[in-house]
Amino acid sequence: MEVADLPAVMAIEDDVYPHPWTRGNFLDSLKSGYQTWVLRDADGALLGYFLLMLSVDEAHLLNISVRGDLHGHGLGRYLLAKVIDVANENILSSVLLEVRPTNRRALAVYERFGFIRIGVRKKYYPAAAGQREDAIVMRFSL
């Protein structure tokens, strides 16, 4: 992912999330040197992306998204496999992520992939009407 990708990234982000990341969130991740990957089709159209923060012994999946009209076609699993590849290449022990309990599609993908629920972060995400939503914390051990 590069700065030039951000208009297409933001179009997906704004489409698939009720509380999307901001352009600033993506810029900060790029400037921080996180692993930032995009998936394109043969014509160069952006299909999805992920941002992965590497630490001493584990990776934290910050964001993974697939274009809304392509949900259910295996691209999320494909991106997750690349996340695991990157973590393995960096000799890390696990990948962590947070997911909203209401994001049932993503939760099901993570569980089918082999991520295990390890905890809950109370009132982690912004929600409708000024409320907050918990986050399910999941881990994939390498």
C-alpha cells in the first residue's frame, strides 16, 4: 500500500464499515512502517487490503478489508493467509486481532481460519448514537 492507493482504500473502507478508519489512520500506519498490503485484480482494480503491525514476537492485524461486492468469494481468507505468511517470514509466534461481535461475517471467517477467542476489550469500538461496542480479541498461533 502506498499513499497513491488511499483514494481506492478509503472508498472500500467507507463502504464496508459503519465507523471506518480515517485517511489519517492509514497515513499514520504507512509512516510507521507497518506491513501494508493491497490485493488487486489483473486490471489493477483494488480488491482488498490489510495493515499488520509487527512487534517483538507477535503481529497485530490492525485492519483487513475486502470490497463489499466481493464478500463471500474467499478473498478475506486469501488475505489472511498472506498475513500468516508475513508473520511466519518475520519469525513471530502469533497474530492478534480485534473484531466487533456484530461483524458476524468476519468473526466466522476468523474462526474458520483457526483464530481462537482469547478475550474481550470492553467498549473498544465506537458505535451508533455515541455508544461503544466491545471487541472480541482473537489469536492465531504460529
